[in-house]
Amino acid sequence: MYYFDMKVSKKSFLLIFFGFMLIIGLDAQMRLAGHNNFNVSAGSGQSEIIINAENSDRDIAVWMNGTIVAHVTPRSREKIIVPNGQYQLEAADTTSRNNQWAIGTKRLITVNANSNSIIIGMTLRYGALLSLSIQSTSSLGGGGVPVATVQPNPAPAPTPAPAPTPAPAPTPAVTPRPPAGGNTIESAVTRSVNVIIETLPNNTTVAVLSISTNDPDLAIFVIEELAYYLVNTRRYRVVDRASLDAIQREAAFQYSGDVDDSSAVSIGKLLGANIVITGSISGSGSTRRLRVKALDVQTAEILAMASEAY
């Protein structure tokens, strides 16, 4: 009888052990990407990109230039080691449903890796990922941005009378170049934004609100391209996408919907913008047209308008 109990106990132990290992294996198999080793450091010509999901209650999936590189568990961080360069980093909240991962809307941020450590934070609402941001950047040395050293000051020499300082020349506008590839939506966007930035005053806050079209994905693409070019002129403050998302829900308008001028002005005031940009895409097939206009939030005056075929 004693021998029989020992056999049963051993069998039970083995069943529990292998069942536990099977559960762990299934969990690892279900994940969209394996865990990254946080203790690994970047080498020469490499950078560290740290995904900070400490404020997230959901798993976060991360893509780099279209390839998934991390699956971050809630309230944790993961480090990604990359060669120096520029990366399009995307992230989305994920939820496990019926042994499959349901992926939320991807959010995009451009990351310049130059032998540095970059912490990517995230803004969430009700568990959903709204936007990504760079929380901090620090040099790792070995090819990054050099840190200036303080040299001892020599004995001061007699200071001559200062010469008259000429007035600084005005800074030329940074104009985006139309992309190669013929008459495409990308080239229509750059031509439109060139018309807009020739008119808008410097140091104003701009919100790109909506593009009216029956294709919501195309509307978001055009909005993000317009915002990208405006930011890179370094002449304007562009309203963050997360703020636009919040106002979108509260004001019940869609990126692909038609927003009239009075509504656009009201939304611009809520966002703290001086100028709002709206537009539309019309036509079909080989003949389509992108129209974009900029409105003064205080006067509702149309400051600039572009109409480009593609």
C-alpha cells in the first residue's frame, strides 16, 4: 500500500510539473515578441531605446520600421538595442482575447538614435494608448553628442570697445521639398503646405484639425503629413496629436468628417491654437484634388488656401 501511494504521488508531481511548464510555454508562444534583456548595454555605434510602460495597465506591442521588436508587459520597461540611425517607432496597446492578441491603434514617433539612451513614454486614456513622446535623452558616449568640458579661464585681457553689431539677417523659411514619385498625394501635400507656410506668421500655434474624405485612413495620413512638415519648418508650435484626439471625442467630430469654419474656430480656441488648418479630398480615379485652408482663430479669416490636383 505504501508503494502504491508513492507511485501516485510521483505521477501527480510529474503531471503538475509538466502542466506548469506547458502553461509557461503557451504563454511565451502567445506573446507577439520575446522579452528583451534589460541588463544588456549598447556597444560602439549603438543606442538604447527604452519603452516605459510603467503607467500602462495593458500589454504594449512595439514595432521598429515595421518589424515587431518588443511586447512589454503592464507597468514595466523594456530596452531595445539598435544601430545608430533614424527609426519610425510604433506602439499599440494589446489585449488577450480567446488566446489571441487584439491590437489597438498604432501610434508613431520618429526616434533619432545617436549613441544615446532614449526613454519613450506614453499617454494613455482608459487603458488605450493615445500618443508617444520622448521623455528624456542622454548620451552614452562613443560617438554621441560630445559633452563640452570647462577649461580654466586665462587672465582677462583688456576689453576693446565693442564694434557696432549689424542687425541679424532674417532666417529664411524652411520649405519642404516635394517627394519624388510623380503626381502623388505626398507631392500634393507638400505643394499645399508650401503655400500655407508662405503666409502664416512665425511663432504661432497651429492645429491641423480634419481632412474631409470618405477614406478615414487617408485623412489621418494627410493630417500627419501636414503636421510633420509644419513641425520641421521650426517656425510654428504644432498642437500635439493627443490633445487633438481628446477634443475629437469631446466635440464629436471625425478626422475624415467635414468641419465647418465656425466649428473649426471653436475647436482651435479649445486647443489654444492661433491658426487651424482644415481641408478636403474630392474626385475619384485618376483625377483627385486636395484642398487645404488656414483659418485665423480670432477673426475666422481665411489666411491661406491651397488646391492641388494629384
